[in-house]
Amino acid sequence: MEQMHQTHRDDRTEFQRDFDRLIFSAPFRRLQNKTQVFPLPGSVFVHNRLTHSLEVSCVGRSLGENVAKALTTLHPELQGTHVEEIGSIVSAACLAHDLGNPPFGHSGEKAIGSYFTEGAGKALKERLTDEEWADLTHFEGNANAFRLLTHQFRGRRPGGFVMTYTTLASIVKYPFASTLAGGKAKFGFFHSEQEDYLRIADELGIRRLSREGEPLRFARHPLVYLVEAADDICYQLMDIEDAHKLRLLTTAETRELLMGFMDERRRARAEEVFSLVSDTNEQIAYLRSTVVGLLIKECTQTFIDHEDELLAGTFEGTLIKRMAPTLCQAYKHCADVALARIYRAKEVLDVELAGYRVIYTLMELMTEAVTHPDHAYSRLLIDRMASQYDVSAPTLYGKMQAVLDYISGMTDVFALDLYRKINGGGLPEV
């Protein structure tokens, strides 16, 4: 048996292994109970973070494979190199891009940040450095994903998920420190993982934009643009499709939104399909798949057209915003309608309100627990946490990161259940 293990070969590449590790991981499975936009499914199934991530990964693979094929055609000397693995890299990064999001999505992020800027957490500021305080007040799911993938949690192996540097770099949409986040609350890595990103950037040759002594700021890794495009394509179009299923948008409105991406020839083809397929959900699914294909093709071409800028770290904006004007206009129209009719819908706002209260309350209780562990109630809360979270860290920053690791890793269902039990809304069966 020993000899067999020694001679066994694994034909997967390291990038394919990244993908497999993510698929089989507990944090990835937990995405099935995290809200994407709409409430978790009742009688109508809509997207959650898991289905969203899987779809983004599929689109990301197509984008990556298309780009790899185009690049090796333009530059034959790249054949047989890692360039041919771009599809695998981007698909793995897409799987990981939402791993750090807390329960209830952006509402959860806001609750965490506002606890420190508006709530009892303000009292901690004097005991933290400027960098540590910026991490907490600008808590961001993207930076948290990078931590989740790289941090050695207590009792776990060094290196986190032990992923390739290229895959890790490809998920960092905002490659700068939290002190540069400003009002947008977007950044790429916590102060605790700054050295990890610096090592990755140096190894991969990512262009550094900050001067010595300034907060770290880098250009994006080129593949970040493909991960971002896959996410942009999916969330925009899938939210429209979900809104149709939930009857927030009529069939006529949804058809017109998606047909806005198409030229006359494709519109005519769609009408032919509609004459054969009477089910409205199937009609919308056909339009959605057609538009996804169009946007993949357009974003691929945009990437190739701007190859030099992307490699030099001077490309500005997103691939979506650099598409042909007609497609940009159709995408913006979808975004405007989504903002007015979907993201401000009562069903969505109700989840955000409830989620905000749940996460804010848990932040209050868990912060009190780790800062006063000698209190009887604190001990009960701490004992409920998994041992991987280092609540006895030697610094306040370390303790607060343990709290954030714990809360951000919860599913919506777990967070709500814990909130109800703490507030006497339900007792476990005995």
C-alpha cells in the first residue's frame, strides 16, 4: 500500500485542485443557506449564495477558456504554458469570491461596520491601531474571503486552504489596505493578512502603486477582471430572472429588458423560439442564456483588446463598462430597473432589516463576551463557539477578529436561530 501511494500520480493541475478543495469545503457548503438577494426559498426557488457562486464559476470558466484560446492564438509561444489554465483558475476564484460574506449579505456587512462606528464598538477605538480600526469599521466580504482562504485557524493546518498564489490573487478585487477604503468600504485584505498579499504580489509581479511607507496599494491581477465580469453578468441577469419568478417584474418587462441586449437578428430568432415554447419561464431562461453568451463573448474581446493595459496594471474600470455602447446601455438599464424595482422591493428590504438587527445584536453580545470572558454569560457564549476561533488571542484586535470569523461564517439560518434563542424566542428540545 505504501508503495502504491508513492507511485500514484494525480493528473489534476494545482489550479484544478484549488477548485476541488473549494467545492468540498464546509465554508462553500454553507453558502446554500446565505441570502443572495431575495429571502431564502419558500414556494418559489430563487438564487442563494451557493447557486450564485456555481453559476459565476461556470461563466468564469467560459470567459477564462475563451481568453486562453485567444491569447495562445495571438501568441503561439504561450501554448503549453499555464496560460492554458486560465479557465480553471478563474472558475476556482469565482467559487471563492463570496466565501467571506456574512449572513444576510450587504446588510450583514453594514451591521458589522456600524456597530463600531455608531454603537458600543466605538469604545474600542482607543485600544486599537489606526489600521486595525479601519479593518473593523470597513469590514468587507472580499477581504474576509482572502482571510478565510489564507489564515491558519486554531487547530487547522498552516496556509489555510493552501491554494495557488494565482487563484488567491484573482479574488482580490480591491488590492489595497482598509485605510484606503474611504467611504465605499471596499478593500482587499485585513492588516493581519497584509504580509500574505504582499508575498503573493511580489511572487506574481503585481504592480505596486503605493510608495514606501504608504498604505499598500496594488494594481489588480489581470484575472480579477474576468472574475468580476462573471460576477457582474450573473448577479444582474439572475436577479432579473428571479424577480420575474417572484412577479416583481412582468413577463413583458423582463422580455424587453433582456431583448435590449440583442440586435434585430437575435430578436427575430427569439420570437421564433417563443412561437415554439409557450412556457414563460422557459422563454425568459432562453433570453437569459442568450444574453449571457453575448456578454461572455464581448468581455472576452474587451480583455484581448486591452491585453497590454491589463498586464501593465494600467487598465481602468471594468470589462462590463468597456463593452460596445449598445450592450453597456442595455446593462445599465437592467441595473437601473433592478435598483428601483428589485433591491428596494419590500421583500428584499424586510430581509435586510431583519438581518441587520440579527447581526448587530450578535456583534454586541459576542464583543462583550470576548472582552469580559470572566462573566458568567460570556462564558456560555464562548463555550458555544467552535474551538477554531481564538477568542483568547493576546490582543484585542485578535479577539475581535475571532468574533468576526465566527459571525461571518454563520449561515442566515444559524444566525437567526442563535438570535432567537438568545432572546428567548425558542428553547432547544430536551
